[in-house]
Amino acid sequence: MLEFQNVSFTADSADILRNVSFTVSERFVAVTGPNGSGKSTIAKLIAGIYTPTSGKILLDGVDITDLSITERARMGISFAFQQPVRFKGLTVKDLISLAAGKVDGKKISAADACAYLSEVGLCAREYIDREVNASLSGGELKRIEIAMTMARGSQLTVFDEPEAGIDLWSFNNLIDVFRKMYDKTKGSIIIISHQERILDIADKIIVVSGGEIAAMGEKNEILPELLKGSGGCRFTASRKEDC
Amino acid sequence: MALDPIQLELLQQVAGLHEVPQGAYSLRINGALHGKNSSENITIEKKTDKPGIDIYIKAGTKKESVHIPVILSQAGISELVYNDFHIGEGADVTIVAGCGIHNGGSEKSEHSGIHAFYLAKGARVKYIEKHYGSGDGSGERVMNPTTEVYMDEDSYMEMETAQIKGVDSTDRVTKAELAAHATLVIHEKLMTHGKQFAKTTFEVSLNGKGSGTHVVSRAVAKDDSRQVFLSKIHGNNRCSGHTECDAILMDNAVISAIPEISASHVDAALIHEAAIGKIAGEQLMKLMTLGLTEQEAEEQIINGFLK
Ligand SMILES: Nc1ncnc2c1ncn2[C@@H]1O[C@H](COP(=O)(O)OP(=O)(O)O)[C@@H](O)[C@H]1O
Ligand SMILES: [Mg+2]
């Protein structure tokens, strides 16, 4: 179980998150809210890329607030970036192998790599030896990023807007990917998303607005409110895709 | 005479060989020709007027290779060697050169090789050259290779050079002249550390109509090392030329990249690119979220970059 206790985060003297508290014990939690509301900041705080200015972060009751990115990864936290990183010279296979824990130069088998890639709708034969560099499109990178988290198989996986840049056909498959993950996972999945269909498979929805939690609760309670739009709503959430 | 373990290790590092090679080869150890072998299509002759060899590859020779490694395992040797490669019309061969220096002493060890390639019409060459240094003696390991390439019409040469470890000082010069429709592709990989110094100079003259070149360098400089990359392309006809230097800078190292393109023909299309920077923080972070330490992440990024 992941727990945020009164977490605040300030950068360049701007308050980006204020007193954020929540728990994630459900299998599938969606985080939504307008652009710039602080969703990615929450993801980076979970992964250890940012450290809270105040407050505590606990994983299964252990205080991880001051642990490094590496330590948290080794405790079972996975993070698929909103903007995946490109590497000159490292191939799809290299990255999936590293994700699967092979740091000593050994590579995962072609069959395993293919299984992860075909899950995310990429033809393994075409992609396995491609460099993860500027020649890949944004949508391809996003899918490789998802394949990497599958190879990690962590107890807590955070996806930051996995649908961004992915076309409609692939999007349908993506929903299936998350459905499958939902069935298989023994841990928790946190997805930051604006997409109704992703929110619809969540157990719990957290709505972030202006660096604070505007609403939080079971899907059945939150989703109808969100879909009503801003008129007369007690919280606002943009359903536009981030650009 | 059998090779000792240090010599075998050097041979493995520079030529990927576990033993004295089969087929055409020339092996030079500690300043003298250790052994050579010609094959039906490839003749290797010792020069009579100066140190070095002449290598003659018959016209039409296909898919054969020549190994010409040089090994210095005694400290204090300095040598200057001339190797000339005559590649016959339409031949298609791989040439593996390389120099390994083990210096366990306090005196300087130095190898300077002057390699000249003469490619006849339609000849194709893949030339691989690796430099490697080992040994913890205080004596410097110095290599100063010069490569001259003369390419006749429709010939093609691919040159891969790598110097990843242990060479204290290098001054590499590569010059090429290309006739019509000849193509030269150069990939250089370089990593320096400690107080090493490496300078590379490429000068490619695109003289023939339709000739072309790509000169691509990937470099990593660590610690207090210094690198200078000079690349000149002269476009003297309708031709295309591209030079690219991509470098990762670490610690207190210094890199200068000085690309130069000059054209004397309106249909010469020449491009140069050079980028120097540290490892991107987000790359380190991504690999750390996969469970790697910062050092492991750095290693993976550099290994991939120089692969
Ligand atoms: N390291 C940082 N330094 C300064 N401002 C930041 C930093 N990280 C995020 N922000 C700002 O905090 C706000 C929330 O960003 P983010 O969490 O990326 O929003 P979201 O993911 O909800 O679109 C934005 O205004 C962003 O510019
Ligand atoms: Mg975001």
C-alpha cells in the first residue's frame, strides 16, 4: 500500500502541491485533473525523482520519503514517464532487458521480449533491434515505455498519461492491456489519465486541481460528477488530451 | 614461437583473435615481423627499404579477409611502420588491423603506423582498426596512426576505428581522395580517461563526380582527458559529404570539435554537425527507475553510445 501523508512540494518558490494525502491499496487507481494541476509531480514524488518539501511517503508502512530513485525501484516501484526518454545507441531489447533486471550485459530471450512488445501492439521483429532514439515516434516510444513496465512486473506501477500520442485503434488495445494488467496484478496500478474509458476501469479516482486533491473516492461516486463537466460541478477536470 | 598470455590478450582485444590467424595475415610483435602468411589471392610481402609490408589483393577476390595486428608487450619500443594495401579491381575484402600495447615499465612505448590504401575501380573494403592499451607501468602508451586512402571510380570503403581504453596519447590522421562515384564511410569511436589526450584529423577530398562521404565520430571524454576532433571535407565536384561529431563530456575533460567544409563546385552538398554535452539527466533518471544505480546507468548509456 502506498500512502501520501500531507505531502507538499515547492519548486522555484512556487507551491506545486499542497498537503496532499491519499492512500492506494486498490488494484487500480486513476488520477485525473486539468493540465498543470500537479499529476506528474505526484508521479515523480512516488518514483523519487522529486523529494517532498514536507510530509511523508510510505510504501507498505515503510517510510520511503528520503529513499533514492534506485532504492524505490528495487522496492518495487515502476514508473512509465509521460515523456519517454530517448537514448542514442540503446536498443528496445537493451532497455527491456534492463527493465527485466539484467544489468550484467545478459539479454532477455527474444521470445520474452517479443511477448512484451506484442502485448503493446508492436511487431517484435521490427522493433527489437531498433535504437530508442529520435527515429521512433512519440506513440512508439509510449508503447515501449509500457512494455518496459511489463518486463519489470513491479508491485506498484505508475503510468503517466499512457494514452497520449497513441492513435484510436491502438487506444482500444491499450485499454485491453490495462484490463489484462488489472486481472494479473498482485499489486497496484496508478494511471494518470484524462480518458473516460481508462477512468472507467479504475476502482478509485483521485481528482487533482491546483496542486490539491479536489475529490477522491470510488469510481461510481466520482466519474458521474466528472462527466457532468464543469457547470455546477464541485470540482473541475479537463478531459482534453495534453499536448 | 608461441605467444605469451599478455600477447594473446592484446591480440584478442585488437583483432578478436584467440590464436595466430588462418589465411592471409601479418603479425608484428615488439618491433619485428613475427609471422606472415599469404593466401591464393592475397600476397603479403615484407618491404625491403623500410619497416612494413605490401599487401596485394588480386582483382575479383571476394569475401576474404586479412589480419595485420601489431603488438607491443615490452616497454620502451618505438617504431614507425609502413603498410601499403593494393586492392585490385572489383575485389571485396575485410581488413582487420589493430594495435595493442602493454606497458608494464617506465619507458614510453610507441607505435606509429602509416597505412596507405589504393582501391582500384569498383573495389570494396571494410577496414577495422582497434587500439588498446594495458599494463600499469608509468611508461606512456602512444599510438599515432596515419591512414591514406586513394579511391578509384565506383570503389567503396568503410572504415571503423575504435580506441576505448588505455592509450595515453594519440594523434590520428586520415586523408582520402575520391574519384567519381566512390564512397567512403568512417565511423570512429573514442573514449579517453585519466590524463589521456587524443586528436583525430580527417581530411576527405571529394574530387570525382557523384562521390560521397560520411565521417561520423562518437566520443566520450572522462576525468582530466582531452580530445580534439578535426574534420575537413572538400567538395570539388558534384558530390555529397557529411561530417558528424557527437560527444559526451564528463568530469573535468575537455573536447574541441572543429568541423570544416569547403566547396568549390556549385553542386557539392556538404553538411557538418557537432554536438558536445553531458549525459542527459533524464536518461540517468529513467535507468534508475529501472533499478540501476547512477554508476550502472552511466555505464549503460556510455556503452550504448559507443557500441
Ligand atoms: N521542477 C519543477 N520546477 C518548477 N515548476 C514545476 C516543476 N515541476 C512541475 N512544475 C510546475 O508545476 C505545475 C504542475 O506540473 P505537473 O505536475 O507536470 O502537471 P500535470 O501533470 O498535472 O499537467 C506546472 O505548473 C508545472 O509547470
Ligand atoms: Mg503531466
